[in-house]
Amino acid sequence: MSTKKKIFLAVLGIVLSLVLIVLGVGAKLYYDISKTAEGTFESVERPKNIGQKRQEKVNLSKKEPFSILLLGIDSGDLGRTEQGRSDTIMVATINPDENKTTLVSVARDTYTEIVGRGTQDKINHAYAFGGTSMTLASIEQLMDIPIDYYVSINMMGLKELVDAVDGIEVNNTLDFSQNNQHFSVGNIHLNGEQALAYSRMRYEDPNGDYGRQERQRKVVMAIANKSLSFSNVTKYQSILQAIQSNIKTDLTWTDMKTLALDYSSAFGNIQSDQLQGEGFMQDGISYQGISDAELARVRSELKIQLNKK
């Protein structure tokens, strides 16, 4: 399986990996993870008049296909305590009947309607304007599908998770420097600070934000794999601490157990895609414009996975 197809469900993969560890290490760990899951839970208000694409809540116990929004927030480190923006945006659709997950990245500069604000702007500004709720509504409108759940992680969470698993290994394909850190081509070991710098660079990348998104996926995949390794079971307390402080989701503990047990085959078959745009300037600001044909292609792909026309 290629690296792209092996990309795990980003932040959700980290959460689910902890659930899977439960199956092998006993009641104390089960209790601690369940408490951490409760600490990460944060419901989001979903006003019916802005972007409600599903009439009834998805039923995971019946193994219905569902969607989840994955957000990486640029706050929580480097002295940033403000609301922040969602600099990493991915939409995943999971279909247990086909044993398939489709993971679509959305560029942070994608030009689209910010639902509830009545303006056209970069999609990552939705989080700054109205948090997760406005981001969910705007992504639902952009993709024309229901978004059933979300998972978000901030910069501090990324850094602490990497340190909690004693660093990660990634295959780096671009020689560059960022935040006084140099990254050579080849297999490299990253600590938390290095992983954060590695996943944030985009100006030296010939693929811009698309290249950065690829590196972010590598980091998250490496964290998930390391979290699942037996050698790190003894370090679960530090992993749990990093998760509880820096990850938020509206998946309940019951939801997570259901996904880990009933949807695992779908998580093992990942199809990765990218909503591809073209850069343009407007009022001195750079945006990514999405053509009608590209938007129709990605919408169709996601709707098929959700068994919707």
C-alpha cells in the first residue's frame, strides 16, 4: 500500500488507537481512556437554518456510513492563545459496507462562502469568525454533504503527542529549514518542536500549502503508528494527558468504541484525495479558487461513499 493510501484518519486515528490498546491492557487503562474521552467531548451547536444536511442523526450502531471533519488549529503554542484558524482541514467519509474511507484535504485558502456571515472568504477564516460551528456549516455548504462529527487538535497537542511517544520517524522528501530547524531528505527522527516546525512550513515548498498538508499527514500517521506500538503502552498516561488538553470532538466514548470495533476494516482502506484549486489574487490577498468541475468531482466522490445521490 502506498504512503498516501496508508494515511490514517488523522486526529481520529490517534483517538481510535488508544481505544484499540484497551483490548490488550486491561481495566485500569480502559478506565483512564474512558475518562480522557469524556474530557475531550465538546458538543457543537448546529442551528437548523445554517447548513443542516442530514435530517436524522446517523446511527453508528447500525453501521451507517458517516462523515467527520478533521481540523488542525493554529493556536495553543508559540504564545498563541487566541481563537486561531483551522489551518488543516480534512473531510473523511467512512463506509463500512464497502470497507472504505475517503479522505479529502481542503486547502486553507479555499475561497468559499462563510455560512452564517454572508461573505466569501478563505475557508480557514470560518473558525476565526465562528469556531467549529461556523466551520462545520461552511464545509457542509461547500461539499454539499452532511458533516456528522468533528475532531480538532491544536498546535500544542501535536507537539505534546510527538514527545509523549518519544518522537517519530518520517520519510522527508524536501530539504528545507523552518524555525531554526533543518530537515534533510530521507528518514528523519522528529521531537515535538521539530514535528511542529516540519508540519507548518509552506513558503519553501514548491507545492505550497498542498505540500504542507502532505507533511502534516505524515506526522499524524507516524504518531498513530507509534501510539499503537506495544513499547508505548507504558507511556499511555502522557499520551492521554496530551489528548485531553488539546483535542476536542463531539464523538462520545460510546461512539469511539463502536468505531474501533465495527468500522476498523473501513479505516484500513484509505483513499486519499485533494480538493484542488487555482491561485488568484483579490484586493491584494491570495486565494485558491475551485472550479465547478473540480467541486462536482469531489462532491460526487463523497456522496457515493455516504450512499447519497
